[in-house]
Amino acid sequence: MNVEVKWDGDVRFQSTTGSGFNVTIDGEQKAGPRPMELILLGLGGCTSYDVVGILKKTRQDVVDCVAQITSERSDEVPAVFTKIHINFVVTGRDLKEKHVANAVKLSAEKYCSASLMLERGGVEITHSFELVEADS
């Protein structure tokens, strides 16, 4: 996996992913997300991918999944993440709580590379979930 990040003046950078997508990164949040926000987005995408995939494999009728992520950072430089909480709001038809709990656990403990990397770096990551019944 490769990316390129090119300085674009001030605290703004233009980045290109190996898969061909472009992202503006801006420390002042005028033209794009800040770098640390991108880390949280990556974590959210990684773990959501796992949770939805696991639920589909267990034949759960999932129609939506939202990962709401909150974080705390150190007051000292470097201002690393110290705590991250991920709340999944999973919408579907007749979802089984045990299957959702298992999907969240498997993502956190086995599959999500971003989560495991952050935890090994000392970040405390917690999880919760809510089930929402979809309209028939």
C-alpha cells in the first residue's frame, strides 16, 4: 500500500492514494479534514467494514450501520489519542443482539488492523452498540 502527500502551502496538503483517490488534508480545516481526523475515519471504516461483513455472513438483515466515534487526546505534544470510543448504530430487521455483540468483538479483537494497531500503541478503545428495527 502506497500513498503520496504533497505540500500545497500553509498547512494544507494534497494526497493521492495508491488506489487513485485524492484527499485534501488541511490542519486549519478550511479545505479538508485534519490529519488526526483521517485516522479516526480510517478506524471507523475499518471496523465498520468488519462489523457489516460479519453480520451479513451470519445472515443478519442489516440495512444500515453508523459508527459514531469520539476521542480524547493528550494535552502534551505529541497530542496522541489516549481514548477512543466507537458506538455502532446498527439498523436492520430482526437483528439478534448476540450476533451484533459478536461482530463488534471480533472486529475489535481479531480483524480491524487499525484498531489493533492503535491499541498496541497504547490507545484505550471501547465499544458499544445500539440496535434499531428497520421499517418493514
